Amino acid sequence: MTGRLAAPAGSPVLEMARRAAERRAKGRNLVDLTLGEPDFAPPAHVIAAAQEAASRVLGYSPANGLPELRRAVRHAVERDRALECTDAQVAVGCAGCATVPGSAFGAPDHLRLSFATGIITLEEGCPTVVDVLDAVAS
């Protein structure tokens, strides 16, 4: 194998987790959320909300995030950063995924690219995504 397949890059999230563990071992008091596995119990109201949510029909969220969450992020950005944007310009994705404008690939809405571990990988993957979208469209 050649190129990136022969020597895949390590996970940036795992590297951050490793560094957090090193700091904890040296006595630093920190909350490590890098792996999405907090080292503390959730508050009672969070447990109650999760139980209520689990009682409803669940499914995947839109690739660019839930509209209510995108709207809340937009308001926070406007308030905290004094930047104006529209809900359509905001994308909220899950950890380990890159959420990119679909227009970059000639697709509507946003795309969630879970294979992208870094900007270089995403950049190299773009032509492949475009080829796939072109094949589907024809």
C-alpha cells in the first residue's frame, strides 16, 4: 500500500485523550470529554431528559444538525462573537464527523463525512465524494 493507506494518521481525539490522561496522572484536576465518555455521573435532570427522549421514536438527525440546535448556535454566535449568520450557514455534527456544505460537492443541504479525520484527508476525499454524487445523479 502507498500514501495515507500505508501510514494512516493517528486519531486527533485519541491524542487529546492521551494528553489529558498524562496531565491527570501528574495531578491536574480536569474534566476529559475527548472520547465522549465523561468521568462523572450525569445530573438527575439529564437522566430524566434522556429517559423521556428514549420513550419517543428515534432516528438520525439531519446531516447539518437539528434546526432548533442550529438556531440556538446561531443566536450564541451572534451574542458571544458579534457575528451575523443565518441558520442555513450553521452546521452541527457529531464527533468524528466533518459536516460540510453540500454545495461544495454539488449536493443539496450538508454532508456528514465520517471518514475525514483531518483537513488533508477531507481535501483528498472531495474528488471521490463528487464522483459518487455524479454517479448517483446520472
